[in-house]
Amino acid sequence: MKELLLASCPVAVWVITGIEFLLMLLAFLAYKKSKKPLYLFTALVTLGLFYDALILALGGVLGDSELLRVLSQLRFVAHGALIPLLFLICAYALDFGKFWKIVVWVFTGALILLGAAGGLATVLEMKTAAGIVRYTSAEATPAWADTVSMALSYGAVVPLILAGIVVWIKQKTPLLFLAGFVMFLFSALGPATGNVDLIFYISMFGEVGMALFFLLYARRKAKKAQ
């Protein structure tokens, strides 16, 4: 299995980048037409996923360079700033009232600032895997920045899965649950299969699935509201 992953990675990351760009574009176009917040949140989250995939793909082309390092720093900032939007997706999917939506907006805003600050504070080091040169968090990164990054990455997916279960029961659709589940599943596959060094690649398939299910759910909810 590892040989297949190593051989497919350089090409697959470009394919994933293209798919995420398409999903992002569809979400932005749907928002432009409908002005539904779920489309906008989906578009912004997918934008972050697309940028993340693009920088990984460029790592196979640019190699170890200052340009790649700067772009990678922005990748950490974008990740920290956009992942908190998952909480807004949950709030709007669950049809929270005005007061609780305001609470979630304030909470999300605080997390965005904290996540972006954590991304800026991250110290980078270069690593190579499967023909991809990438910059990751180094040991010199402040402990609080690593904690924020991990808390956002995993702490946002669990509420998404729980919200997805509630939506599945009340709205009779598993789409939101599947968005969180595929992200969790592929994030766990790396360690579970002994491919911890390739978790960045394996988890990308979960990111594509999450973006797709977000878009499908936003479309279903928009149609139900008509």
C-alpha cells in the first residue's frame, strides 16, 4: 500500500487541487446567486483546502525555496483562520436562533484571530515525502501555537459530526454527518495503517469528501428553503 501511495502522491495532489478549485468555484457561484450563508462558508472553507493542496502540489515543483517557505507560512495562517468556520456551518445547519448565531459568530471570530496568530507564530522546517517538499511545524514552534493548531484541526470536526447526527435525525439527510465523518476517517487512516509520514496526503482525500458533502448539503438546504 505504501508503494502505491508514494507513487501516486505527486500526481494525485494536483488532481485533488483541481477538484477542490472546482468545488470552491461552484460554492462561490452558488452564493453569488442565492446569498445563502452556507454556500459562503463552504466556499471559504474549500478555499483554505484548495490553497493547502496547491502549496503541497507546488512543493513538488518549487523544491526547497524561500518562495515555498513564505507560501507555506500563509498556508498555516489560512488554515488557522478558516477552519473555525466549521462552527458557523454547524450553527446555520442546525438553524440556531438569532441570539445563538451571534454567540457562535463571536466565538468563531475569536478562534479566527487565535488561529491566524498561531499560524504566524509557527516556525517552519522543511521535510520531504513522496517527492513532495513541504514545510511543517518545527520543534521551535511555541507550544501554544501547536496546541491551537491541533485543537482547531480536531476540535472542529467532532462538533461537526455531532451536528451532522442531529441534522440527519431532524432533516433526514446524512450529508453533514458524512462531511465530518470522511474528514475524521481519512485523518485517522495514516496512523492506523502505519503511514504517519503520509498523513498529509491521505487526509487530503477526506478534505475533498468534506468539501463535496458541504456543497451537497448547502444545495439541499437551499432547495428546501425555496
